Amino acid sequence: MEGDSDRWAHLDIYEQKLTAKVREDYDQIMDNNQDILGIAAQYEIPEIDIRRAKDYAFGSGVSRYQFFPEGLMVAAWRRLAGAQGNNLDRMFLNHEIYESDL
């Protein structure tokens, strides 16, 4: 995993201060290796697709595409990982899978 400073280098100092908690949440998601298997099993999606979508949305895709950290994405991922996802969370997951495949 990229270092936090590398992944978020595109944020200015004020954006970094504003998003400190959400960036910590992104790190926690990337450090969790158990969520991929659980989401894949729960939603019957290949593990490789979940892994790619996770890296795209929370890992290497952040710096590559200069994404802004988003708390709603963190909340959706956590619900998915806890088998508590709703229809919008599933739509988010499908979107990230699709977008990460482009």
C-alpha cells in the first residue's frame, strides 16, 4: 500500500486538515484484509473484482485519479463488509467494480 502522504499528496494543507479522520478511515479499510472475502461471499461477486474495486476506491486509485476522501464511501464500504449493505451500497459497489475495470 502506498504511504499516506503519497496517496494524498494532491490535497492541499487545508484539505488534509479537513479530511484527517476520513483519511484514517481509508487507511483502516485498506489495512483490513478480511472484508474482501466477506463481501465477495455475501454478494456473490468474484473476489478479484472486490479487491480491484477496493484498491481503486480507497488505495492506489486515490492518488492516480486524485480522488477526494469521502465519508459516505467509507460508511457504505463498512456496511458492505458487515453484511449490512443496502441497495445504494450495492450500487456503489457495482459502480466501483465497473469503474475500476475501465
